[in-house]
Amino acid sequence: MTIVADVRHSADMSAASASRGVPWRSLLLPWLPPLAVLAIWHALSVSGVVSTAIVPAPADIWNAARQLAERGELQHDILISLRRVAIGFGIGATAGLIVGLLVGLFVTVRDLLDRSLQMIRTIPHLALVPLMILWFGIGEEPRLILVAMGSFFPVYINTVGGIRNVDPKLVELGRSYGLGPVELVWSIILPAALQPILVGIRYALGVAWLTLVVGETIASRDGIGYLVQNARELLRIDIIMLAIILYAIAGWLSDFITRLIERRLLRWHPNYTDRGKA
């Protein structure tokens, strides 16, 4: 018992020292590449190596953002895009999780639905944009449906895969302890499949933003994609670059929030080493 206690104590001390040493490195290192790119970009623009008519300088993009923000257009378009992603992703990810659970847990449901869903998955959902516009017009419905479709399949596939890869010994252990079907799913199967499910959610968020980019650049009156469309007609490359940066920031924030949730939910996982830093 003394040896076990000493081992545990030394492990706790090592983990504590590691946690004290990691945060600064984890906080600073991820920002070095974008800061380096920004510095090189600024130097090339100032020196004239890269023409600002082709690639605007960072200062020009900042001025464009400030002007749009003063008119209230930037905040409005950002909130519109965030709302579309939140609604579309919420619908698609929830449906993917529910259907994935049913397909993963019940053989009959898998035989009934999985092959059809795999056939639908191979259809590029962005190719459905003209059809969605013909069916639903140029309102919000086509964009929300496309985002939901893009979010559905990553969550569905990872949920099914995670459930089917659960160690059968864990399930038998739960049954030996007298767990019923609901308790078995809640206490054994879902925790064991949680990591791939969260990976699917992270991937689905990226697909949701990608889908929204296309959806908002077609017959849209607001949103970040509308900024791109309007700027293209006005030959405002600075605003186009601003929209690209906004999409990148939005994608990073979405991934960062998901990783924080991942870190919270998978604290118990012995093989989980991601510290949720970004």
C-alpha cells in the first residue's frame, strides 16, 4: 500500500509540475505562426514587393473593418452568419446524434437506414444549392437546410463508429453488474463512444462554416458571404480579405469552444491528452 501511495503521489506531483509548466507554452506557441504571417505580410506590403492592388496591406483591411463597423454593417452581418450556423448546425448535429445512436445501438435500424444514408452522403450537398433555391426561394430556408445537411453526416458517422467500436468486455461488465438497457447505454456505451462523437462535432462545425460560405454568396442580402459578393462587384479586395479572415476567426472560435467542452467531458478518459488549448 505504501508503494502504491508513493507512486500515486509522485504521479500527482509530476502532473502538477507539468500543468504549471505547460500553460505559457500552450498559450504562446499557437499564436506564433499567424503573427509571423502577419509580420511578413505587412513587411512585403510596406516594401512594395507585393502590390496592395493584389493583396491589400493589413492596415487597409483594418481600415475597411473599422469603416464597416462604424456604419453597423459588420456587426449585423457577423451576427446573421452566427445565427445561421448556430441554427443549422444545431438541427443537423442533433439529428445526426439521434440517428447515429439508433443506428449504432439497434441492428434493425442499421439495416433499415444505414445504406440509404450512405448513398445520400455521397451526394455533394453544395450541388443541391440550385435545387434548394428552386424549392424554397432565396430566403433563410435553403441556407439553414444546407448547413444542417453538412453538419449531419460527420456527427452521424462518428457516432455510429464510436458506438460500434465500444469494447464488448465493457458491455458484458455492465451487464454483470445488473445494469439495464438504458443504464448500460448511459453509463457504459455513451462514455466509451464520447471521444469520436466529439471529433465528429468538431469536424461538423468546420463543414457548417464551409457550407455557409457558399450559401451566403448565392442570392443573399446579408451575412459575411454577402460582404464577399458585394465586395466582388465593387472590386473591394480589402473587404474580401476581411471576410476570409472573419471566417477563419469564426472557425477557430468554434473549434476552441468545442475543445473546451471536449476537455471538460473527457477529464476521466485515461488516454485523453488534449489539454483543450488553442
